[in-house]
Amino acid sequence: MSKKIQKMDPRVVRTRQMLRDALVELIHERGYEKITVQDITNRATLNRATFYLHYRDKLDLLCQSSDEILNDLTESINLSFDRKEEFDFLSDQPHENFIHLFEQISENGKLYKVFLTEKNMPHFTSSMIEVLVDFISKGINSVEPNDKMLTIPREIAVRYYAYAFLGVIVWWLKMDMPYTPKYMATQLMRIAIKGPYVGNPFLN
């Protein structure tokens, strides 16, 4: 008999969200090292006993929050890969996965901005890179699975785009997301496929 997936109690979801929001706000204001569990519960208007029902300490809250948000991102951007839909990469339209990437980040913009730009948060950045590496690797594999048809080793191309995309994402967040997720998705796909030039500037 198949196991039923149990959904988390809405009250638990709300409590965890309040604690996560409080953590993000306080890291932005004071930095992670300077905040305490008491600070987090005061900001969330909850008591310490409630905090310890869900987390061991502030590091546990940080790690679980990071994992949850990145798991949500991975699930969102893998939707089209799982469906194996056909896509015209010459259409100059953004792939659904690219749109999901920026939409998911936009929906949790404050958290991503803090976790990717504040000091002493290397765990989240390195985990984010691995999500992007997997995302880009699947994308390149779906377009061209033959290594002999690539101009550089696949692993170099994947890492190059992963770090480039992360840099653009961090800039977008620091600028308070001045462009829509769809616009950002379009630009990243365009530069990944065609480069930044309308025509080849090296041809006379």
C-alpha cells in the first residue's frame, strides 16, 4: 500500500515562516553572528519554547531555511526537464525553466538578497551554485549531448555559466529587482545562446 504524503500543519508552516522572516530581517540589520535566538523570537513575536519545538538553535534555523528555499527552487526549475517538452532555442523567447528560476527568486527576494550578499553566508552561496550547475548541465545536455560538438570541455562551460548567472542574480537582487523575471530570463537565454552582440563585431 502506498504511503500518503503528510502535509505540514498550516500553523506550523506559519510559525516556521515567521521565524525565517525574523532571521532574514535580523541578519540584514545586524549580521548573523550578532543575533541570538531571543532576538529572533522577539522579532517573530513568539516565545523561545516555540522556537525550540522546531529548531535546535539559530544555525539549525539557518540551515533548514536554506535547504527549504533551495529545494523549492530546484523543484520549480526542473518541471520542464521532467516533462521533456520540445523547445525552439532560436525563437528568442525564454525557456519556461529560466522564467521559473527568476520567479522563484523574486517570490523570496528578501531572503535570497540577504543569504547571497551578507558576509559569513558561504553555505548558501555554494549550495546555490550547485543548483545552478545542475540546472545548466541539464540544459546543455538537452541541447547538445555530444561532447565533440562543444568548443570547450562541458564541465568548464557549465561552471562558467553557473558563476555568470549567479553574478547576474546577485546584481539583480542588489538593485532591488528592477526587471521582471521574464525579462531577466530572456536576457540570460539570449546571452547564453547568442552572446551580447547583434552581429559578429570581428567580421568586416
